[in-house]
Amino acid sequence: MSATTRRDLRWNFSAAFIDTVGWIFGMGLVSQTTILPLFVGQLTSEPLIIGLIPVATYFGWLVPGILVSHLVERLPRVRGSVFAVAMLERVMLLLMALLCFWLGSRQPAALLWGFFACWLVMNTAMGVNIPGYYKLIAKTIPADLRGRLYGIGGAASGVLGLAAAPIAAWFIATHSFPHGFALCFLGAFVAHTLSVIPLGLMREPRQEPGEEHRRTGILGSLGLLREDRRILWLGVATCFYGLNQMAAGYFALYSQQKFHASPELIAGAFTATVMAAKTVAFVVVGWIGDRIGNRAALDLAAVSGLLASAVAWLSPWPMGMFLVFALNEVVVQGWSICSMNYVLELCPPERASRYTAVYHLVSAPFRILPPILGGLIVRSAGYAPLFALSALAAALGLAVLRLRVPEVRE
């Protein structure tokens, strides 16, 4: 490796690292597991509507990518488009804060609609950006450094997130609703905006796609499922992960209703637990992914999903929920880091946008619909059946991983 190449690699790794840290830290201020269910829960008592938070998230992340992946694949450079779309994501956080200040608690229905509109646009922009982002990472960060990038970056952001949790709790406790939440949205906007700037300065090599990829459209992309069965079976395993996570959006609400946890406890102590567990989980799954293999890290995530649902189901003590939130972070970070790194190992960099889009599309229905199913289960039968079904889904996902998803490096 030449000196210029080493300098470019250090530059790109640092830029991607800063973006990773800032994004995760900012999301800690608007945690989908604790903060957002609490926010929406103050606007409505309907569990199905609270379940729409992850529905909007996963629809935005997983569906739009297939519509743009073949276009992204043709771009010789993607850095500029990735940065532009990322700024749209951040503007939505600012708009959420402004809506809270403008509407206050006087118009809860309007604030609820406004929040979901912004949240959907923000996450849809993320989904549009995912093929380009992972193409950029595949071109600039070697495979044996990607686990380290997200592992160390996630751990650093987790440490910062331990500060974010009491800040969010202080905002919510000391300001009337919804102004405390507005400050959380505003803090996330600032963190995300400052940290994305280095991403727009990455040193991306120009790369022309081969002729065989220029002519392939949306339907042609789905041929990957026949061409490479590993991505198909990884998608199946991810479907079970989605079913396991249908319970995660209700952990905070369950804590509040079952154990009478206060909003300050949920926003403070539980969010701090999530951020601390996130820190450890990033390091562990990143290390396992780089040193042993990404499939092994996914095995660990599946086992953690089984344990999280089982503890929530069976524990009679409120302290058990701290363990539930911690285990669930191993699940979330294991799948978010190592499933994508697994996909990137299956293909050359110029095909990364297509592979990631197809993988996301396969698993999309089982990431989008389970939170709605979870809300129906809670409303009709309570929490115990929800947690039992989530535990079963994790066990089935582990079986698929062990039987059908091989380690790429073997």
C-alpha cells in the first residue's frame, strides 16, 4: 500500500468514524426504544399508534433502496449525493423541534400527525441514501476494518450517549410537554449535522460500472436471489429477527404499565442502560465480525434476542427490564452492523448498492409489519403472548443462521 493510499484510508476511516459517532449519539437523544414511545404515548394511549414508530422507521429504511440502487450503481462517485440526502434527513429533526414549539400541547392530534410525517420523510431519506452510503463505504473502507469502524465508532458514541441520557431526561423533566422533547429533537439535529460534514469530504475513487450492470433495472436486481442464495437465506433469518423485534417497541410501555416506571426513569436510567449496552455491544459484535466472522456475530444477536424476550416475559421484578434493554441492544447492534457487513462481503464494491437494496427488500415486510402485529397482540391478549412469540422467532432465526447462512470466509 502506497503512502498516498494509506493517507487516504486514514482520512476516510476518520470521516466515516466521526459520522458514525455523531449519528448514533444523536439517535440516543431521540431513542426509538425509550424516548419516542414516551413522546407518542403522551399524545395518544393507542398502542397501535405507538407501534407505528418502528413501522415508519423500517419502511423508510428498507423499501426505497430498491428504487434507486440501479441508478446509484451507475454513478462513478456517490459522495455528493450521499451528503445532500443526509442533509434532508437532518432538516426533518429540526422541523420536529419547531412543530413541538409551535403546536405545544394545545393541538396533540396535529403534533402527532406532524411528528409521523417528519419521521417518515427522515427515514425514507435514509432508505434512499443506504445504497449510496454502503457503496461509498465498500469503496473506501477495506472489509477487515468495517467491523472495527462500526464497533469502535459505536462504542465511542455509546460513551457519549451515557451523557445524552441524563441530558434527555433533564430536558423532559424540567420543561413542560412537549418542549422537553423539542430540545431532544434539536440536540439530535445539531449532533447529526456537525458529524455528517466529514462524510462529504471523503476521498472516493472514481469507479465505472461494468456493462453487465448498466442494463439491469429493478426487476433484474431481484435475480440476485437466484444468483446468490446466501443473500436469500440471510433475508429469511432477518425476517425472524424482525418478528423478534416486534416486542422491542413495547418494552418501555410495558415498564410503565406493569412496574409503574416514571417518564424520568424511562428517559434517564433505561436510556442510559441502552447506551451503555450499545457501547459494549458495538465492541463485541464488531470484534467478532472482524476476527471470527459476521455470521458468528449474528448467532450471538439471535441468542440475545431469545433471552431478552424471555426475561421480559418471565421476570417478576422491575430490575429485570434493565437486563431486557441491555440484551436487546446486542440484538439490534449485531444485526445492524454484521448483517450489512456480511452482505458487503458477498460482492465487489461496484455491486454493493444493489446487494444492500435487494437484501433490505427481502426482509422489509417482516421489519415493517411486526410492530403493528405486536400492537394487536397487546390490545387483545396482553404482553405475555407478545414476548413468547418474540422468543420463538429468535430461536427460529438462529436455526436458519446455523443451517443455511455460511461464513463467507470459510
